[in-house]
Amino acid sequence: MEDQRQFRAQLVVLKGSMSFKDVETASGGELPAATTSTTLRLDQLPSLKFVRRYLTACGLAEADQALWIEVWQAVTDGRAPLGEPEDAVPPQPDVPVPALPGDEGPEGAGPTRSARLLHSLRDRVPRPVPRRWVIALTAAAVLAPAAGGGMWWYGAHCGTTNPALRTVLGGECSGVTDGSDGHGVFGPGPQPGLAVIDAENRAVVKSGDYVTVALMAPLTKGGKSLTGDRAVHQIEGAAIAQHEANKDNAYPKIRLVLANMGSNESNWPAVVDQLKSMTGGSDRLVAVTGMGLSQQESMDAARSLSQAHIPMVGDVITADGFDKSGAIDRGAPIPGLVRVAPNVSTQFKALAQELGKHPEMKAGALVSAPETPDGTPDFYTQSMEAAIRNPDIGLLPYLEAGGLSFNFTVQQGAEDSSLTTIANNTCGSPKSDVVFYAGRATYLDTFIDKLHRRPCRTTPITVVTGSDAATLNPKIEGLNDPGAPISVLYVPLADPDQLASGANPDQTLYQDFANEFTRTHYGQEFDKSHLASGWAVMSHDAVLTAKQAVRNATGTSQSPPSVRAVGDQLYLLDSMNVVTGAGGVFRIDPQTGNRKSNHDPQVVRKGTHRP
């Protein structure tokens, strides 16, 4: 743990799959979810009172808590004293460090590999933090049940010798890999994509003329994952973009690494710190793509990378204000951030135009879930609600006519019963013929099932929502019952049918990408159905955007560009300097970093109901 930021990162990792609401409950209400979220995000060391309550809420025994408190005190001693009487910790007796299994090799052979790795870990800890406590904390987390023989290291690092990978509570593997650590470190789904990236990286590194681009996102599926299998599509789209970027004699070539923030993004601090350390040396990191979902953790990660002047290209972040301005949470601007997906307001303007074609639809209801399963702000869903209520978008009259607005929570399974009640409430007077769903698609099929079973099920109803609905299975019963007509309207990020259509002026760009996607690369084949979510296209276009900025920054030079030069070039992707993405030709607005396109987004309807 390098400093107080690393201490906070370790606290985040400690809670594992617990949400901030869970921590609040476990603390008996002494640690409100909002307080915990804010404390762990602030760039300062938490108070001892907070740490003690937090450790207890996370279920640590007193003996284990003593280790953490000693480290907290050591970090405090390395900074200015906090000055609070309650924060004083009495001196602790010096405890000798027990030898860890595998520290010593055969006589005369020197330290074993595990011992060398251990000493490398020790050397990364600053002197104010007693090294024995860092070792003890690491061992305490991974040694039980003791396997002996130094296997604790491999268990702690996803079964690899890479210190940039960590096994976190819940068994997920978080951290940064170039694929050489094994293709299954992030689970079976990403294996084909990671195999292609590994093979491409080996060729790139062998050439010597390369820079590194990272795809940072929640790449594993945990109990509260909002991405599901779409992370696999993301990885595969990025792999195709890297392969295309490195064709012929391109300079510099692109080395791609995957940076997993964890399924709920709670491990972003450690991942971001690792990426910051990669701008020099043999890594030569010049840009980060992906950036996670439109939620608080992603925003915090973006600001941290921005402070290090590392350029960022968001692939699927769509919340209004989650851009260079940083306006979404009224925080500081985020210079260096651009994105390739159409934002929420752009999507809902198109939806308003579509609804305007059906004057028989009048009474609307709003259903929103403003928080993530961890209790942090969900900027995507909040942005949808704001767009629906924005009089300039054109949807507010439906809400005013219907007079219904409901929130539901997505913690601890509460959404099921709430959505049942909400669906039944649409049968009041007047009956709702439009429902604006400002929630994640993770819960949309449940809501449609509830609408299908509501008392007034024979009344036609249309659900209007955001791009996340691309994952909705159109074959579910609720969308295919003529006796209970339901349809869903949304604007996809990149719909294969629309992009492959002759009506798309950039059809050949998509077709070229789709052909490349379904070819065999290094013995691996990607499933064509992975194009349906649109995430493969968006991830491809984000890496493509980063590549174009890299090449523009390089010019005729024979030296790799700096991160600042690449960041400057991202905001010059305008006018004649366009990005020819798989999702179409676009530019970057130099003022906001948002995508600019001459093509209006197209609405998709799922369900048998046709008004």
C-alpha cells in the first residue's frame, strides 16, 4: 500500500461484494451509504473512528483489525498528524515477522522465485509503513487456509506471478494484463479475445516500435454486474481494432492491455494507480479507452487519470455531462476525456420525435432507479430521468398528463416487489399508455414481465428507455403476447441491422468491420451474435480513435508520442480530421469531447405491439 490512497483502495477491496447499503446495515446505521462512498473517494486518509467502524462492518475480527489500525497509524505518521485526540493509537510492541513459506531456496541457491517476488512487493512500500504489516495484511487475506509452499502469492494474484493482478473478495481477478498471464484470468468468456490480444502483443513487442493503449472497464461478472456478457464483446471489438491498427508498416504499433476495475468498479483506485505507473519505461502507455459505465466510480477514475494527463476515450458512457466538462456531478472538469457514444439527450430527442408520430399516446409514467447496486449514483439512469423531464426534449407533456413518477431500489432484491407494485399502478386513472423507464436493462425484463401480468394487461403500453435495452431478449413472453400488447422503444449505440442496411451511408465501414470480426485470428473465432449489443462496435471505435490520435501526434517523427501530445490530438479530431469508425464517420467536439455525427440516431422497437 503505497500511501493513503492505496490504504483507501484496500478498504474498498475489503468490502468485496458488499454494497455501501450493506455496510450501512452492518454498522447499525453508524456509516450511512453516502458517507462511506464519499469518505472512500476523498483524497485524504479516513479518520480512525471511521476505519474502526468500517472494519467491524466488514466482519473483521479484532486481531485482524489491529493489523489495519497499525498500518493506518504508520501512514498517518508519514503525513501531517491528524490532530484528533480520538485518532491517537498507543504504541504497539514490535512483533517479529514469521518466515513465509518458500522464502528460502536450497542452501547456496539464494532466494526462490516467490521470495524474490515478495521482496519486490516489500520494496514498493514506503518506509513510514512498517513492511511487516503490509506482508501480514497480504498474508492474512490470502493465506487461510494455508496451502504452504509459497502458493499464497499465486492465490493473491489470480494464479499468476503478475503483481498488477489481484484476486479480490468474491474471487474476481482485478488489475492489468497484456494477455501473457494466461487467457482465462478474467474468466472463460474473455478467453478468445485475450488470446488474440496476447498474440498481437507478442508480435508488437518483438518489433520494438510500439505504444500501449489500455481498455479499462468492469471486465468480469460478479453478483452485481451491470455489464453481463457485454464485457466480452468489448474485449473482442478492441482486439479487432488493435489488429487493424497494426497492419502493414504502421508506426508506432499499438500494444493493448486490459485493465479490469471489477464487476462493480470498486477496484478502480488500484487499477488507475497501476495505469499511471505505466506511462514510462517499457510500457509507454499513452491512452486509456473504455472507462466503465456512467457511474460515480467511473467519474472518479476519469478525474484521477486526468490529473495525470492521461488521455481517455469512453466507449459506452452516455450520461449527459460525463464529458470534458465534468458537469454530471457538478465536479471539476475532466480535460483529456472524449467519448464515441451518442449521449442520453441525443437518444431521447430521437425518441420524442418517434412518439410524436402517435398522437393517441398521451398519459405517461416515469419509473427510475437512481442508484447502483452499491448505493452510489447511477449517472446513466439519472441522466435519462433528467432528459425525460427536460422541457426542451419534448417528453415532459406525457408525464404531466399521466401524473405518475416512481423510484425503485436495486439493492438486496428489493426491485422485484417494487416493480410489481409500480406495474399495477399504471392501471389507475388515467391508464398509462407510455412508461419512461430510467433504469438499467438488467431489470427491464423483470419490469416487462410485471407489466405483462398487471390487471389492465389488455391495454397496449409502450416502454421508452435508453440504449441499454439492446440487451433485452425480444423473444420473452411479455413482448410476444397479442392479448397483452407491450413494445419497447430505444436508440441503440450500434444496431447491426441498421448499420448493415443500405440506408446507412457508412454501410461499408460497418461491413468491413463485421467481416473482420468473424474471421479467424490467431486460431480464435468470435461469435457473430456478439455484435448485437453494439459494445463491440463502440469499443472498436474507441481504440480506433485513440490510435488515430497517436498517429497524428507522431507525425513524421520516429519517436513515440507523449501522453500530452496524444491528448491534444483527441480534441483536433474535427473538421476534415474525422474518425471512420465501424459505427459511422464521426468527429469529436473540441469543447465537450462528445461525439459529433451528421447522421440522426435511429429508433428501434421490440415487441409485437405496433401503435
